[in-house]
Amino acid sequence: MRAPRASLAVNGLAGAVLVFLLFPVLVVVLISFSSVDFLSFPPPSLSLRWYRTIFSNFEWINAFLLTLQVGALTALLSTLLGVPAAFALSRHVKRGQNVVNALVLAALVTPPIIKAISIYLYYVPFGLLNTVPGLAFAHTVSGIPFVVINVVAGLRGYDRDLERAASIHGASPLRAVLGITLPLIAPSIIVGAVFAFMQSAQELLIAMFVLGTLEKPLAVKLWEGVRVAIDPSLAAATTSVTVLAILGLVTVMLAGRRARPTRVAVQG
Amino acid sequence: MTVSTLPAYPARSARLKRISAEYPHALGLLLLAPMLSWIAVFFIFPTAWMIWQSFSERGLQPYATILTSAIYLKVLLTTLKICVITTVGCLILGYPVAYVLTTARPSTRAVLLILVVLPYWLDFIVRSYSWMILLGRHGLINQLVTGLGISSTSLPLLYNLFSVSIGMIQILLPLTILTLFSTMVRIDRRLVDAATIHGASPWRAFRTVFLPLSLPGVYAACLLLFVSALGFYVTPALLGGPEQTMISQTIMVIASDLLDWPLASAAGVLLLVVTTSLLVLYSRFFRLDRMLGGMAR
């Protein structure tokens, strides 16, 4: 129906924007495989030397482990707090929804510098500064919205008759939710948790204030790196995290996909 | 609860049902309570504490310092300027992509959505840094420019308003596209077809039917982008010059170099007032679950 020339122009424009969006990603990934020790793009030839460099460096490995600890704790807490809240928002709470929505949104988009200085001043009397849980507790505030948004969206697309069927066959409401609904919306929960992890791994300002300069998670190490060292090891470090996170997501998703039909068959 | 229409519960859930009938909000509150307490303890209380700290030592003096100092006002104006440029740039670039997403076949759409969300997986510090590589004096763009003879000297592409805007637009584009897409995908395409059948040109059908229907998404994206842009720290620090200093950088300097906590808190409170008013505006008009179209769906 549409004139092919106009639709071609729109598609071309969208394609150009996607190139703009993805080109920096390509640059970082390619440079991480560079064989030379200066930043030239495209790299003259490819090698794994920068991956060897960072994975044999004590400081980088420590940064990885610290980021992993903080991120995992953040993802876990965000999921435990966010999933019940998402159920409440999409099923049980009618009045006051706007207030809760606004709070969750504020937790997500309030400027990180505000969260950083306020949590720093607040942690001083509690002795939570310079602790891994202290940082994860603060990161959980920004992790919760990712879980809530994804699970609310997941529940919107979920056919509640499946749960009702379980109830008719004698399951208690709680059992119907745990046995039927949760496995079926698991992909939404997992995506939310992974995004909560990623925002924790990438967060810089709160990490700098809460952990000071003694312990450095990956984001702080990268931040120091981009301002001094000009070699491709940073690109290799950040690409490794990305690959790990994507592999984690894909593994869990595939495992979930294989497990789901049998669980439904058994319990439903 | 809608399950009340169903027959034959065991006694245990009959009690639950009676409780939930007597206190219809009890279950919802119970499920919300852990999250709300967490947000209160680790977000609301610290923020309130910061507001208190901004007044407690020197009263209104920190606020007077900020609002009367030419330097701080200039930073504030620069921040607003960069936020406006970024928001407008994101909308112009994001709209066509979101539009194409709505017209694409489901399989193509899935692939495109993955591509749109892909940059989010790469640390944004490093994404800003990749622009340093591309836009630098000997970067790829300048190599092309001088190599092709467009200009004999390399262009000043880095450490200015241009590079900051490019960097911030690249980081905020996925959010733009997902927000616009989640509105556009709900537009009934038959309305556009109806206009075309009655003789409207494709452009006119788009302008008079599709565009007005997509405006709620544009407004939502506007507010969300502007608030997100207000808080940027890394990108202006890496890609901008001294002229592009944004408010977060200034607060950072006040806190960590000058160690003037009342002043840092007061600047934080002013920033908070702006972001909170924009958020209140947003939540009056838009629902949270529509925000990112459920991230990638």
C-alpha cells in the first residue's frame, strides 16, 4: 500500500541509526582482539594477548570477582523484593498504584550522583562503608525497577486461566502461583535479574563513594583506566564481562526452556 | 481477587479467601511491603538525610552560594542545554527505528530488538571511550576526512559539545527506541490503512493519523530522556571539554575535592527537585509497565 520509495527511505534511515548505535560496540570488541599496544582502529591484526594480559593480572581478577559478588547479591535481592511487588502491582493493588510506580521509577532514574552522596553520608554512622553488602544494598535500589518492569510486563502477557485450572484441580492459590505461574513467567524474571546484575556491574559513582579507593570493582578500574592507560586491555576486560553475562543469560534461558514443558505437564 | 468465582477450595485457602475479602488490600500490601521498606531504608531515608545535611550546618547559605555564583549557574545552563540537545537528537534518530520495528515482520522485529538492546550490554564507560578512539585527532573519522582530501587538517571532533552529544545520544538511544516502540505497537494500523483507502497519500496518512497517535510515546520518551540525561557524569567527563562540565561533575568535585558536604548536598537537592518534578509529571500521565515495553519484548 505504501509507496516503496518512501518505505525504502525510512528503512535506510533506521539502518543508518542502527549502524551509529552499534558501531562503538564493534570498535570496542575489535580493539580487544588487537595485536598492537596502541589504540588504532581497525587493528592491524588480531590476537588474544590483551585477554592473556588481564586474566594473568591479579588486580583485574580481583576486580572481576568483586563485581561478580556485588552483582550477584544485587540481582538476588532485586529479584526477591521485585517479583512479589510485581504481582501486587499487576493483580492486587488498585489504589495507590501511581505512588508506587513513581517510587520505582524514581529509584531507577534519580541521578547516580545524588544516590552516591546521600548513601555515603547515610552509611558513615552505620559502618556500611567499604563493605560488599553495603554496595549491593545500594545497587539493589536501582536493580528492583528492572525486575518489577519486566515481571509486570510478563504477567500482562500471561494467560491466567492456567492458574485457575490448577485451582480447580485443587491447588491452593499459593501452590498454583509457585507451580504454574512462576515457571511460565521465568524468562521475564531472569531478564530482570540479569539487567539488575548489569546495572550493578556498570555503576560507577556509588561504587566509588561506598568502596573508597581500597577495593575497586570493574567499573572503577575501567574508569581509572580510560583516563590514564591507553592500551586495549580495557576493551578486553569489558568484552569479557559482556560475553559472560550473555552466556549466563542464554544458558539459563535454554535450561528454562527445556525444563518448562515437563513441569507444566506434571503439575497442570 | 477474581478466583473467588471458582468452586471447592480446601479449608486453608477458604480462610485466606475470607481474610482477603475482609481486607481487600492486605495481600497486595503484604507483597509490596518488602520492596517498599527496602526503597525507604536505602533510598528515601538517605535522600532525606542528604536534604537535612544541606541545611543543618550553615542554614540556607549553601543554596545562596549556588544560586548566586556565576560558575554554578553556568554549569546549570550547560547541563540543561546538553539535555535538550540529547533529548531532541534521540527522538529524531529513534523515531524512524521504532517505526520500522512496528512495521517489521515478527522474526525481523525480534532480531532488530536484540540489536537495539545490544549496546546496553557493554559498559557505558567503555562506550564513551570508543568515541574517543573514533573522534580523536588521529581517529578513524579524521583519517577518512584527511585521507579523502575533504579537509587538509584534522577536524576538532573531540572535547566539545558535538562529541558529548554524540556520546550521550548513543547511550540513550535504546531507551528512546523501546519507549517509542511500546506506544507505537499499540496503534491500530487499520486506521492508517483507512486513511490511505480514502485517498490520503502515505505521507499524509502518516502525518494526520499515525504521528498524532504516537505522540504520547514521544512525550513519555521526552521526560524520561531528559531526566536520564540530567544525571550523566562519565560521558561529559570523557568526551567534553571544560565548557561542557555538567552538574554531576560539579557535585563530584565539591564532594570529593573540596569536601564541602553541605554545599554538595545542596547542589544535590536542587538537582533532585528538578528530576522529581519531572518524574511526578511523568507518572501522572504514563504507566510504569509500558515504560520499556518490558525491556526487550
